[in-house]
Amino acid sequence: MGRKKQGTLEFRYYDLPQKERVLAMLGKDWIRPYGAGIKYQHFHNLMEIGYCRYGDGILSLDARNLPYEANMVSIIPKNYPHTTNSEAGTESYWEYIFLDPEELLREIYPENEFYQKKLAEIISREPRFFHAEENPQLAGLVKGIMEEMRIKKEYYIEAVHGMLNAILFEIARINGGEEEQTVSEVRRSGLNSIAEALSYISVNYAEPIRIEMLADLCHMSETHFRRLFTEYMKMTPVEYINMVRIQMACEFMKRSNASMSDIAVKCGFTTPSTFNRNFKQLLGITPYQWKKNPENYESRLLEFHISATKGW
């Protein structure tokens, strides 16, 4: 049997302007017949937030085709396939801002890498598309940033920074629900006492890790460390190490076609069977099943021919 025919995607890469935390695409240049001459979807290295000033058409989010009209907001995570098509023979007016949620979260929580990653995962969980009146607070923040970037009056960088942070937390509220509340409770706890261990695990997950050594990093006995770790993280140190390793394995599977045995070694598992057992215990499915899950949109990028361009 021949190989399944691959589709085509375009990767559009953007740089954030120096000293600014957002790239804004505003004004009359973005009044156009969207989709004209474009036959495939694209994705970005940054999160895209769009606001439709006027026009009608279809916003395609991977396999979903959603009608748009004036005063609609789109929030599309990085690496998510999408495209915009105006109604035939008409123009639409969209304006966009692009941002890097991970970089913003590193600034907000510089000493809490665990919370950075967990919150970034919640924020980028799925795209959102809604009428401004459905969430006037979030829509108002988006329009506020666009106006600050359009006029660039005194202190606009600081004003935009504050609104970007507010946008991230509003998206986290929408996407997170009970999970976001649980993560917040973890952050508010005495997490700093085990911060050194969390940081070490995040960097050295592929190496053998002894709990005694983690306790030494935190200047406490192994027994005390295990008790505090389980109290704060709601899991044992070993369970947390395996969770980080599984998360990294998912990242590798999203972005490569490496064999499962290679991924197991890269992520600190001594054998493929140990990797498979821990993966299924945590996520309820095998690594192979997870990789083929159509909801894992980043892994689907591997099915396409990718062409790269520098922005629009």
C-alpha cells in the first residue's frame, strides 16, 4: 500500500519588535479579500488574536469551518492550522496582534517554572472564536491593545504589557475551569521550599534522579522532602518526575517522527515497556494512540508538507 498523500501547510514566522511584547498588524493594509489565491492553511510561531472590524466569510480552524462577521474575536494558539476566507467577491477588515504567552509567563513567574508551563498549557489548549458581546471584557482588552499600538502615546509599552497579562489570565479562566483553580492553589502554597527540586527535574528529567539528591538540593531530610512535596504537588516526587518525562515525550512526539524507543531514552525511561506503562498510567492511552489522536493538533503538523515564510 502506498503512503498516504500529505497535505500542505505554510509556516509563517514572526519576530516581536524590539522592546515590545506584541506585534500589531493594524490599519488599511488589512482590508482585503482574505483567502484569495491561498489554497491551504497556515500556522504561526506566536499566538494570534484577531478582531474583525467588518466583513463576512469563513474562519477555518483545522477541520472546522466557522462563519465570521463584524465584531468577532479569534484567539489561535501557536502551531494551530487555520485560514481566513472572505465572502466571495468581498473584502473584510481584520486586525491582529501576535504575542508569546510563554515569554510573558516567564516574566510574571520567574521562579516558578512548573506554574509557567502548566498555565501556558491551559492558555494554549484550544482556539477560541466568539462575538465581542459574549465576552466584552476580553474583547475590550484586545481592542485596547490595538489602539495603544496604533497611537503609541507615552507609556504605551507599559499599558500594553498590563493588558496582555490580563488577556492571558482571562483565557486561562475560560480554558481552565477547575484545573486552573487547582494550579492556583498549588502556586499559593509554600512551593518555594521545593523550587530547587522542581527546577532540577525540569532540566535533568532525562537523567537518573534520586529523591535523596532532590532533598539535599532543598536542604531538608528525604522524609521531610517527600512529605512536603506530596502535600504541595498532590503527587509523590516519583510521580512528578514521570509526569514531566511524559510531558516531554509528548513534546517530542508532536515535533518529530522519532521511534518510541528513542523518545523513551530521550525522556529518561530505561526501557520502552517502562515508558509505555507510565504513559498509559498517566494519560490512559498508549504513546502511539496519543500521537495519532486527531485532537492533538500539533502532532498533526507532521502529516503535512510544510513551507515556511517570514510573516505576511
